[in-house]
Amino acid sequence: MGHVRAAFFLDFDNVFSGLFKLDPDVAVEFATDPGAWLRRLSTTLTGETPRRWLILRCYLNPAGWVNHRDAAGDQNRLYFSRFRPSFVRAGFEVIDCPRYNATKNGADIRIVVDAVDALAEPTAYEEFVIASGDSDMTPLLQRLRRADRRTMIVSPADAAEAFTAIADKLLDSQQLLALVQGEPVDLDDEELPEEYEELPNGEAYERFRSIVTAEYTAAEAPLNMAALAYRLRGELGPVVGASNWFGFGSFARALETLQLPGLHMSQHLLWDDGRHAAPDPAAPGAQRTALPEPVERLADQLSLPRLPQGWWPAIYETLSEYARGFRFNLTQCTSWSRDRLRDAGVPVSRGAVAFVVRGTSFGGYPLHRQPPPTPQEIAAAFVGNVLSRVEAAQIPLTDDEAAAVRAWLGGGLPAEQHASAA
């Protein structure tokens, strides 16, 4: 078996701090045993060909720190310098990047320079893995694409769409947490059957093409996308999750590559425009949820889940219930909350739940906080994070449009809490 010649550049401060906001225990595990997750990353989202790490660089500010609660419950500073030996033992070249000012440590600039230098080396690196959520490196990804190199972003935060869209693959926060904990790196809502046939990526894609084409050709009415995706996962096995739908990032994008004649898709259905009547817009699942225009804009530009207004309060209530009853684990949280919500008639996906959990954490009320956050605190933190991302992405919203976003996502928050969430 061959291998992919890969270069890995890790902005430690960015990734560790992002993970720490989501789950401090997993962040510490990430930093103390990088060799374990690095071995798993060598075969994650690669298909049948593992990565060989020819460059491993970790950019770290030794004076950086976070407040960390010890076993006795006391708050202490956890300095990043403590983790330097762990990365050295794992084979990383650790590059000290002290702060230039109050917010920047220069790691992003060093990564850009080193990656461009690597392009000029005699060794032809086939894939560049950039572990950072810093959208300042968007020009680097554009440069790597022009050089015909594959790229993967590893980000613990909701990185800007312009940044992640350029990459060939994305390992997001939930997948990264699963990777560190040794869990399957798969966000699909359904579980694999216990028995399956192991298939290489290329053969699996051809099986995918054959099954979908046959189903599509024989269909007398629009096909349910979720049901078809579940069947494919059962027949093709773990290669679907391991390759993130053959490297295309989603089931819908993989479908588009088949270039099926007359293909049309809604959020839930696919059909042949030449043979099937378009689904009745009033039928359940026939079309995407109608959103107010400013919320629609954020769904497109920030990947905000397209959920009915009445579902948001149920999500906040369920997450608060989870936080009160369990020791936080993101994988468990998203699965438990999804099942709880579906039992209550709110059929959300794990991905949508994870989106809210991330927004709540980065909004200042992580679910691991003690005392656990209330539904109102979760809602305020999430809405505040969404509007902060709007500002960072320079998406224009008038005051009235921002108020419409708060009203849609706020889930019945009092007006003063809406205002503070902004």
C-alpha cells in the first residue's frame, strides 16, 4: 500500500483554546498525548491510502495560558509550555511563537511562510493539513490550490465559510473531539449495521454510483434522501464516513458528481424533473423550512441550521437538561439530545445540535460550566455568538434585520436578554 506525502502545520494556541472552550478535559488530552490522535489522523478522511507525515510542526506560545480548574476545584493557570515536551516526543518540531501584541502571536504568519517554502522544496507534498480556525490563512489555501495540492482544515471553531470552502476536506470540532477520544469520526445520524464489507474508496464510489443510478432510474416518485443515504451507509460500510462521502463533504455533493439527468434536490427529497412531478410544497419534507430573509442569509453564509422558529426553545431546554444530568461529552451530548428531541417530535440532526453547542460554548456559556447553564443562558449565548460571527464575517445586517434574527433564534428570550446577546 502506498501513502500520501503530507505536511502538518498546527497553530497550537488557536486549536487548544478552541477545544478548551468546548471540553477542557479533551483539550488537555489533545495536548498531553498528541501521538495517539496523530496516528488516528493519518488514516482519517483518506480512503484506503494513509498519510505519511513528512513535516510535523507545532507553533506554540510558551507564555500562553488558560484558567483551569484542578481536582480540588481551584482555578489555576495552565501554561502552554507544559505541553511542549509532549509534542516533541510525538515527532513535532515545536516552534516558539511569543505574542507580538495583545491578540496575535505570529503563528499564522509563520505557518504561511513555512507552507509556501515547502511548496518550493524538491519533495512534492501531496497534502497540506492546516490545524487552525484562523481565516487569515485563506490566501494560503488559495495558493496551495493553485499549486494543485490537496488541503484539509482541522478547526475546533466555526471557521469562516470562505476559509473552509477552499479546503478539500474539513475536520470540524465534533470530529476533532471524537478523533482525540478515539471515537469514530462520523457525524451521520444513523448507526452502521454490525456486519459490513470493507471496501476501498474507489470501488465504494463505483458501488455508490451503481446503487444510486439504479434507484434513481427505477423511481416512480421523488426519493427520500435520508432513507437513501442510510441504505448506502449500510451497503458500503465505514468508507462513507472515513472519506466523508468520498471526499465531497456531504451526501448531496456526492450525488451532484453523478450528473444524473434532470436531477433536482430539496432539503429532504431528490427527483428527476423530466419524469417526476415536483413535490407538493405543502407536503411534509418537500421543501426547506421557510426562513425570514436575514435568517436565510445566515443559513447560506454561516451554515446556520435551517430550523423552524419553534424548534429553538426545545433545543435550549434539552441541552440544559443534558448539562444538569451528565458529565459533558460532546459526542454523547449530540446523540442524547438528538434522540430526546426526536422523541418530543423535533427531528433535528446531530450536526444541528453540535452547531448550537459550539455557539453556546464560544458565546460564554459552555455546557460543562458549573452551575450548568439555564435554557435562557444557552439561548442568549448562542444568539450572541451568531451575531458576533455576523460582525466578524462582515455580513451587513440592519438593526431591524438583527432584531429579526434574535426573534427567530431567541426562543422566547426577554427583550433585555436579546439585547445583551448582541
